[in-house]
Amino acid sequence: MPDPFDNPTEAIVHLAHELKDLEHRAIAVYEPIVNTIIASRSNDVGHIEQTLDGLLGFAGSDDGLRLFKSLCRHY
């Protein structure tokens, strides 16, 4: 199997797919955390801020931005 990094275009496409996969995994991890914070009406500022910091890296996606905004509104 050829190395995808031999061709710069293929390398970029490969990295884009990897970033998309990472984004999907992050949303799957953060969504229950955000939902729990909101449902429990948590006022734990440290936990909320730490979660917002983590979500910020994924706010470029629709789902990431949705979670970020939801938690900001709660905060």
C-alpha cells in the first residue's frame, strides 16, 4: 500500500479526514458532558470553563458550535 504522504494532495486529504474523525469523536464525548451540566443546572464554574475550553477547539463545526453555544447560554 502506498504511503499517503508521498503525494502532498493525498496527505492533505488524509489529514482532513483524520480531523473530521477527531471532531466526531470529540462531539460524542462532549455532548453528554454538556447535557449533564445543563440538566443538573450545575454552577461549577471550573468544570464549565474547562468544558468550554475543550469545546472551543471544535466550535468550527456545526455540532461543536451548537454545544459551545448551549453551554455558554447556561453559563
